[in-house]
Amino acid sequence: MSAAVRTRIFSPDTTDRVASLLLWASAIATVLILLSIIGTIVYRGIGVIDISFLLDSPRMSGAEGGIFPAIVGTLCLVAVAILTAGPVGVGAAVYLTEYAPDNGVTHMITFGVECLAGIPSIVIGLFGYAFLVVYLGFGFSILSGGLALMFMILPWTVRASEEAIKTVSGDLKEGSVALGATKWQTIRQVVLPSALPGITTGVILGTGKAIGETAVIMYTAGSSLLLPESIFEPVRALPYHLYILASEGISDDMAYGSAAVLLGMVLLINFTAVTIQRYYQARSGLRH
């Protein structure tokens, strides 16, 4: 009798409804958390943001003025990171998917990429200080900070590029080889163009993650409030500027304003990644 009651209570339909309800609740909770974070930052920071805030230089250690040098410094660091992580990451992915044999060395390389993705940012920052700033003599500069951020973007680039290359149809590659193309010509003219949407999305999403890493920038890029004239000069990136404003109690309003701008940059990067992905998906659908 009790077994029959249990059967009626926990019927497949009931279980399905409960599972659907829990999944909906999880999705809604995730969206609410995101909206609460965005809402709080925008509410506290929107009153500070205006043209002068975006285009002026900081004064009084950041308590007055704007954040223009920090925005420029952040964009310069991101540019160096993308320009270095892109070729290295895509090259590693091409090797792992198209050239590397299935042996222990390849597995070790793949394991190393996974480990690099899990290294704490503070460790990468200290390594960047010891290797880039001190050992190579780059000093606190855009070059040091950008290369340190490259270490963070690199595993995202490799993994995203690997998955994108694996999705390229084998028929396309076989057809290219059958027409007389070499393996490298096939990779350059067939595989990489077809995998470009996934590669681009991975690089952009990795950039969105790295752009807010304060520890890496703090130990490698410096803290200059002046506009840089070359990649060998120090800069204060927006995440570090925000950290100084908040941790030293200089100005809560300026800190929230800086946080709102940084959040806007991250959301713009993620929106760009989604837009690029959907654009190429639509083009692929039209071709088919």
C-alpha cells in the first residue's frame, strides 16, 4: 500500500514538474543576482559619470577629476594581451588538433593549458613581476602588464580555438586535400576561416575575464596617472584605480563611478562576443 502511495506521489509527471520548477528557480536566481550587482553599481555610480568624468585626468589622487588615463591604460593593456595571446593561442590549438600525435607529450601540454587556466591571478601577477618587470627588465609598463594578462587569456584562447577547429567538417578538409592543397594550405584557407567565429568569441570572452584582474595589473603595469606615450611606460588601469579609490577611502562616489564604467566595458565585450557568434551563425545558416 505504501509503495502504491509513493508511486502516486512521485510519479514521472510530478518529478518532471519539480525538476522544471527547480531549474526555473535556479535560472531566475542567477539573473536576479546579476541584476542586483549591476543595479547597485549603476545606482551608486551613475550620478558621477559625465563627459568630464570620462575625459578628464584624476586630481587629488582620484578624489576629483576623471578617469581618462585609466581608460586609455586599460585599453592599451587589453590590446597588447590580445595581440600576443591570439597568435600563440591559435597556433597552439592548431598544433594540438591537426599535428600533435596522441601521446603522453600531447596530454601533458593539454594538462598544462588546463592548469594555466586555474592559476590564481595573484600568482600570475607575482610571476609577471619577477619575470617581466625584473628579469627581462621591462619595468612597470604597458608591455609587462599586457604580457601578464596574456598569460590569463591564453588558456581561453587555446581551448576555444581547439573546440572551434574540431567543429570544422572533415569533408571540407578532405575535399581541400583532394584538390591538391597541402595540409598547411588546408588549415590556412579552410579550417581557420571556418573556425574563426569560435576563435574570436573565445578570445573576446577571455579578454572580458582578464580586464578586471587587479592583482596582475598591480604587480606589472604600475600606477601612473599620466597618459602613456609608449608601451614601455607605466599606466594605472581602471581595475587598479578602482581598488585604490575604494581601499584607501579616497572617494566612494568616484569608486562607484569607476566601477560602473568598468562594468560597462565588460558587458560591452561580452555583448560583442555574442553578436559576432550570432552573426557568423546566421551567415552559416544562409550558406546552408
